[in-house]
Amino acid sequence: MTDTSNRAIAELLRQIGEYLAMQQVPFKPRAYERVAETIGSLEEEVAALYKRGGAAALKEIPGVGAGIADKIEEYLKTGKIKEYEQLKKATPVRLDELARVEGLGPKSVQKLYQKLGVRNLKELEAAAKAGKIAALEGFGKKSEEKIAKGIGFAKSSGARSILGSVMPRVHELEAALADIEGVQKVIVAGSVRRRKETIGDVDLLAISSKPKAIMDRFVSMPGIMNVIANGETKSSIKIRPGINVDLRVVPKGSYGAALNYFTGSKDHNVAIRQLAIKKGWKLNEYGLFEEGKKGRREEGAEWKKIAGASEEEIYKKLGMEYIEPELRENMGEVQAALAHKLPKIIGYGDLQGDLQVQTDWTDGSDSIETMARAAFARGLKYIAVTDHTKRLAMTHGLDEVRIKKQWAEIDAVNKKLAGKIKILKGTECDILKDGSLDLPDGILAKLDVVGVSVHSFFDMPRAAQTARVLRAMANPHVDILFHPTGRIINRRPPIDLDIDAVIAAAKRTGAIMEIDALPERSDLRDEHIRKCVDAGVRMAIDSDAHAPAHFALLEYGIAQARRGWATKEDIVNAWPVGKMEKFLKK
Ligand code: DGT
Ligand code: CA
Ligand code: CA
Ligand code: ZN
């Protein structure tokens, strides 16, 4: 059966782009790559778009022209793209594996295949070990070492899926199951409910009086790869390579207990079960039980259920505050809840602005006005336009001349949208190798929001890398450190940064640390956020939007902030624009 999820379509297009790049076809590869990115983060399912509006609707996706629309249509209709099959035949390499190796571009993949016959990760590793890559013209010892390092990372990652890439499919499954007759409720549990940045599998829970009906429907859902188990109250399916979905059906009276149990984390469960045991009770996926009257011997009659229908009543009975799923990692939340001292973490509707937005001035797909309107439609009251700077030539980064021109456009759009949304003048200024910045101070001084970030020399050793970032932060015009560690989950490891030193510097200089909401970045991580909260360092949750649909991704940044125990007070763009601006100026 064809997997028509956005993720599957995006992956195919990305691979076509990579194959074309291998053949040194100009321009097209980048077009495919960008469309793949857009589709990967589109809220609406491409298949649904197509069903509704045909090829014309496909062309409305940013970056999709007639050529790519044809390919998508062909895939949705036939389950195949002929060109893709041909390209794959010409160079039969495992792109999904090899593309994960840092520093290995399509051209290198092509060369390694032609000269050494390397088709997959295993063969690449063997070639590197045998020193065959160093001997190749255009590679050398250093690139062989780099590739070897990249192989190590690729092997250790990729087993877990990025939350944001799975979530749209999860919502679909939830909706489809909720529609079935007799189903009272469907909710996702496990690491997805805790909004972990990566997930091992998806755990769904349903309350139903007719478990058989829901199980039958579940295992025959369209677009699934195969059925792993099909039982009375528990079934498992595979929705794509490496991702299984478990569904359990529970009765209404145990719903809270089951939800609590299957939400986890395991360590959190163990901790609260200990609390129950201390009180002489027992807690499991069926409920919270108290020992009944002595002397009652029959099986099952000795324990009396005292809570189980809702999570709230379980926590309450245990003498603690309700604990939000994002906090359930046994990282101190149990003790805090017992002491009634849990923080009031930021809510999903709490953002007022977005301080990192790219436009078609550089590598964004849309104009300042379109992006501003999209942000407004999402309920935001302000955005900062932060296009890249000139060192990032491939994005057509801004120099002093062009950024001044951009200000005129921002002024004009601000006039047009007055009373709706405010657009701040910003930059995502490149941090150069020595920690100096890619725009002169005179320009930085005139900007409302100066974001800085590392986009090169990812491999510098820890001391040098940290010094580089600290030097950038010491510039008095710098407001925010964007995606501080530069990692891309499953694709690029973080730069080697002394995060404690960076947080201390932020404390000293008043710099804001960003939580980049792009699911594959999720940068800062939850544990870093917790450190910032403890240090009193402020953060911003930004979408890093390159297209209007990307504002929806803010949700993942909020999730990450919640996992790091951040409150509204910790997040500057949860503040009204006036208060936020005052903080920037300090
Ligand atoms: P994942 O799938 O690796 O991202 O992580 P989870 O947390 O979703 O783990 P999973 O799918 O293995 O199990 C779902 C939940 O079920 C887990 O969060 C807690 C609960 N659970 C699973 N195994 C155990 C166990 O051995 N003991 C306890 N107390 N709870 C468990
Ligand atoms: Ca799971
Ligand atoms: Ca599971
Ligand atoms: Zn960036």
C-alpha cells in the first residue's frame, strides 16, 4: 500500500533532488530540496489537497511548479515516480543511509559509488577503514577522517523519529479512530504525549465499549505498512519504516490509570508507584487500590479501587499536584508536586510574537507581508524579520546595502498592517570563524532584534568554539543566540560548546537564548532550557519560519520549553511587545 503521508512524499522528492545533484544537474536539486522541506512541515496533507483540488491545488504549495506537481500526482495515482525509479537504477545507493553521513554530499556519494562501488553505510565504513577513500582523488586523509566520524554519528542516530515528522500522522490516526462508532475517546500516550523531541513508537489509548470494532478498523487503516499484532484489546501496526503504533483499548473506569501508566515515563511511573506503596496502596494501569478489609480472601476482592477514572484524581489521592505530561521524566517533578511547588509552565497559546522569521529576501519562500499576515492569522502580535547575512551566499544573504533596502519595505508593510501585527527589523547575523559578526556595528545598532548564529566551522574544538560564540555574545548589540548548538537531529551533531559557559555569558550580558522550534533542530534541548530557567536566563521560542506554514511549528518549541520547566516569565516572546522591546534595549 502506498504511504501518501507528507513525510513519504517529502522524502521521495528529497531523494530525487539528491540523485539529480549527483548527476550535476543545475538548479533542479535545490528546488526539490526546498519543496521537500516545505511539504515536510505542511500542516495539511498533500494527498488531501490533491483530492480536493487536483494538480492545480498542488501548484499552490510554495515552490511547486508544473514539473514537481506532475511527479506528486504520478505518485498519488500510481504509487510510483518513474523518474525516481530510473534515477535509482542508474545509481543504486541507499541514499536514506548515506545522506545521513555529515560531510558526504551527493557528488561524493556518486564518486564513491563509481570508483569504489559504495552503496550503503556498511560499505562506506569498510572503504573508510581500508583507507580507500583517502586514496581517491579529491578526498584525501582529512575527508576520510571526517566521513569516518560522520559514519559513527549516523550509526548512533536515526533509530528514533523526530516528533514533528510523526505528529501529523498521529493526529490523523486519532481522528480516524475517534470517528468509529462506540469509541468514546482516543488519546495519544507515551513519549508523544510527553512531547519528547524524538520518539521510539506511538502509543494510542482508546475508551470503547466495542473494542473489537476499533481493533478491526485500526489494523485496516489506509497507508499502513503491515500489522504486527492484532488482539482483543491491544494491536500494533507499522506505519513507516521504524515506526510502530500500539493501540490499547481500556474500559472507562481505568482510563485515567491506563493513560497515566502508558504516558510514562517509566521512571516517573516507578517513582509514583513507590509513593503508593508507602501508603500501603498499589498503583497499576487499572487504578489506584487500597487494601480491603482483612479476612477477605478471594482473588481480586482484597483490593478496593480508590481512583482510576482520571489522572487528576490519582495525583490528588497521592497528595500531589497534577503533573503535566511534559514534566513526567522523574527529574524532580514528583518532589515538587508533593510540595505543591510545581512551576506554572508556559501554555500552548501563550506566545505573542516570533523573533526568527526568514523571507524571500533570502532563503524564505514568501514576502515580508505574506509572512506577517500568516503570523497574524496564527494569533501573533509581532514578528522579527531576521534574514541571513552575506556570508551565507547560498541563501543570498543580506549585506549593508540590501538590509537597508529591506527596512524600507518593513516600514511600508508596518504601515499597511498597523493595528494588526508589528514587524521588527532584525537579522540572523552569521558568527564568523573568529567570533566577529557578518554585519558592521553601525547596522547592528539600528536593528530592533539582533540574532546571531553559527552556520560554519561546526567542527572546531570545544575551547575555540566556545570562545568564538562568547565573543559574538559579548558584542553589545547582540540580543539573541539563535539555535545555540546547531544540531540537526539524526543529521548533524551539535557543535562542541561549553553550554554552561554560554549560559553564564547570557546571564552576564543579558543575551537571550533561543529555543528553535523547528522539530529537527529543537535547539536548545530540554535539559539546556532547565539550566537557563535555573540561572534566570531568558529565552525566546522561535519558529525559524521559512514559509507561512512554519508558524504552526511554534507548538514544538513550546513543548520543548515546557519540558524544560519554563514559565511565561522565562520566555520573552510570551511578553507583550513593549515589555519585550524594553528587555532587548537593556
Ligand atoms: P519511546 O516509545 O521509546 O519514545 O518511549 P515511551 O515512553 O513511549 O515508552 P514505551 O512506548 O516503551 O512505553 C510507553 C509507556 O508505557 C512508558 O512511557 C511507560 C509505560 N511502560 C512501558 N514499560 C514499562 C515498564 O516496564 N514499567 C513501567 N512502570 N511502565 C512501563
Ligand atoms: Ca512510545
Ligand atoms: Ca510502545
Ligand atoms: Zn539559521
